Amino acid sequence: MLVLVAPGQGAQTPGFLTPWLDLPGAADRVAAWSDAIGLDLAHYGTKADAEEIRDTAVAQPLLVAAGLLSFGALGEVAPGAVAGHSVGEITAAAFAGVLDDTAALTLVRKRGLAMAEAAAITPTGMSALLGGDPATTLPHLEKLGLTPANVNGAGQIVAAGTLEQLAALEADKPEGVRRVVPLKVAGAFHTHHMAPAVDKLAEAAQGLAPADPKVPYVSNKDGRAVTAGDEVVSRLVGQVANPVRWDLCMETFKELGATALIEVCPGGTLTGIAKRALPGVATLALKTPDDLDAARDLIAEHA
């Protein structure tokens, strides 16, 4: 059984969209999306520097557009389940047919703007902790006033909080943690710092007409497979200020019988976690169009 996943913020790199725009029809699709949301996705995906695409209001729609573009390039795909990490949940909602592409990009544009505004209130950020035992790490984060914003499994937890709290973490790592790596994000996402964005996103979601997922949609909230479109959208709204439980999503992949996992562009992060947490599951990350043939072979074998 094939699982299709979409990465979250921090996966973007300068110029990563460039080779995808050479595919037939890709530039036209991206231009239409850009017009619909008032953001030049082609510019940011090909010419912008790292600091420009670190901007939450830019990074989020750019990631969703890249995921949709690479998904479309695969051709007909019938995954057994879909999921996304953080903003990748909106990409996954489009994979599952809950939202069409334009609705997904319109929602993520509003999400990015609302979260950027919330992040501007207090200087905050996120850092990944590599190694360590959750039983030791989680109480240590609580002691420092930090939130475990992403519990990713495979020994990785992402802490979020103020810049002062993150500096204290760097100076005082939990026992067993090898490294603390600052992430390329502009705020403490999936924490109480994002509470102001929830109301704005809820207002934006009122105009949506979600369909029920065509395939199991695995939610970051608790790893549960959601079957109602309204509930998917409700979870997308609330998840902005709540921790991502990617570890529980992977447990559900196991329960569903996953044998392969493909991560859409800009892939790499989630496949890296899956290689450690889902032994025996074939993984593939879509980084450039050169990966498409291998992905289609994997789809033919496992979908």
C-alpha cells in the first residue's frame, strides 16, 4: 500500500521550483495559481534567495504549489492514504480531493499571512533536537518554557518558543540530544504563539465547500484517518496552534499496511524520518523531475 506525503515549512530551498517549470503545462499552471492568490510563485520558486522564501507568507503557498505540481506530474495515482506535515496537510487535502487546487492555495495564502502576522508579535522560532529520549527531552523542554511543536518520531522532536528560550536550549541540551538545529522558519508554529492566526483561518475556511476525502486522510492532530471533509478543514484550522504528531501519523501508516511512501517536492525530510521509523517500507523523495520515473515504478508496484 502506497502512502503519499507532503513536507512542511523549512523544506524549501532557493531555486527548487526551477526544473519543475520546464515540464509541459507547468509554467501555465503556476501562473494561474499566482494570479488567483496574488503572489508570484514562479519568481519565489526560481529567483528568490533563502531569506525571501523563509517568509512564512511566501514559503507556505510556495510549498503547496510545488507539492501539487509534482503530484500532477506523476500521472494517475491511487494512494492508500495521504498525509502532510504541518502546512503539507493542505497539500494532502488536495491530494484527497477535499479541496481543489485553487481552494487549497487560496487557503494556504491566508494561512501564511495570518501566521506571519502572529509571528511578528513576539520574536520566536523552532529548533530540531536530534537524538535523545522523549521521556527525558519533553520534561526538559517544559522546564525551559518550550513547546514540543513537532513530535516526529525516529528520535526527532522540534521545540518552539521565544528566541531567548531557544538560546537557553542550545546552551543546555537535554541528556542524549546530539544536536540542536535551528529551522528555516519565522515563528513558533503549532504553539500558543499562533493563537491569533486560528480565528483568521477559521474565517477564511467558512467560504470553503470541502468534499469528503477519496482516500484515508491521516491527520497531524492525533494520527487518525479522517473520513469527513468538514472535519479535515476543522482540523486544518485548529492545527495551526497545536503540536504536529507525525509519530502518530506513521503509526497509522503501519496499521494501514503501508509498503511504500512517496514524498512530493521538495521531498527529503519525511522520507528521512520514515527510513528510520518505518523499516521495510520503500521510500522515495521527489526532489527534481529526474525522480519521476522511479516514483512511477514505485507506484506501479505498491499502489
